[in-house]
Amino acid sequence: MLNVAAYLERLGHTGPTPPTLETLRALHLAHLYTVPFENLDIGLHRTIACDASAAVNKVVNLKRGGFCYELNSAFSALLQALGFKVTMLSARVARRDGSSSPEFDHLTLRVDLEEPWLADVGFGESFLEPLLLQPEIVQEQHGRQFRLMSEGRSIHMERAEPDGSWLRQYSFAEIPRRLDEFAEMCRFHQTSPDSHFTQNRICTRATPDGRITLSGRKLIVTKNGVRTENDLGTEENWLASLREHFGVVL
């Protein structure tokens, strides 16, 4: 059984937890500020299974992060334990050439309250609070704008860019999915040389004024729109930075 108190402590959440929009927003933001998006186990050749219990253990007890299959399955387990109605959805990530990745490439969540909401704590740099699952409206939060655009059975999640254009991040259909349906793509991302997760190690989390990222041996800090990069040089410096900024000890 999920230890709700331990999970909430991991997130630093001390407020009320009824299954309301206010709770969902608070937990979503706390998750993104606290639990990093990271693929470090892949470089260490540690198998990642599509298993919500394992994901919760990694996030809560091991004080680690993970990628979408881990983070969103763990978050889904927490929300359901608190009484939320949660549905897993399969998303296809937008590529630079305008195409989309295969089905089950990304796991995202629908949370049903009085209205449906899109929740996602496993996509890296994107929306920080849930998006109302209503197409064709612009939703602003934390200085960024997002929108959901409907096309046939697909819904495209898009982010506004500084030049006024819209960048598609991923597309999904509102078809309920099981976690085990993502297992094949989860294996692909751990083993294939064509997966970007096998080509570079990353650890990143949002902060109240921007984002902090370890990519390769670079420490990248974005604060109030200003981006700085620092080459850490040695593995020892990288490990120290990982511990200092993310609380992760490998």
C-alpha cells in the first residue's frame, strides 16, 4: 500500500489533501519543483520496469526522479490514493521535422474533477500546473502560455514561444491506457541507440524562478530568463553537483 504521508513529505506538501483542483495544482507544482526528470539509471544499465510500486519506491524512498513512465505512474498512484479519478493516456512527442513519435512514447494523465484536467510531471520543461482539458483556449501560467488544439481524435498540447509562434510538444487521444501497454517503448528508450535517453544523461527540475539542469557534464541554470552554463569538467564535480542541486546520490 502506498505510504501517502511519506510521499507528501518527499514533496514538502503540508497542506490539505482533499481531491480538489487546489490540491491537484499544489501537488503538481511541488512534484516538478522537488522530483527531477532524469534518466540516470539507463547509463548505469539498471533496468526500469513499468511498475508503479517500483516508481513510487524510487521517488519516495530512494529520493530519486525518473522519466515519464516512472514519474507519471508514481504521481497517478499518489493522486488515486488521495481519491482523485486518474486516467493514463498515451502521447506522441512532436519531432523537429513535424512528425510525431510512436504511440506510447510518452505517458501523460487525465484527472477528472468537475472538469477534466491534463496533468504531467514527467515531460521536462513544460506546463507547471495542470491544464484544463478544453481545446482552443490559451492558458497562461508562470509567465508562459499553453493551449490544447483538437484535430480529429487527437489533441495537440502546444507552448507559446517568445517569437509568438506555437511549438507542439506532444499529441494524445483520450483513450484510457494501462501502464503495461507502455512497457515496449519503455524498453526501447533504455536499450536502443536511436533513443535520445541512451545518448546523454540528464537530470533537470523546475525552480520557482526558472530551471536547473545537468546535461552531460554541463550545469545549466536558467534564472528569471537568464541562462548560464558551467562545464563541470570531472565526474567528481558532476556527482557533487548532482547531490547539491538534486539531492541524488548514486
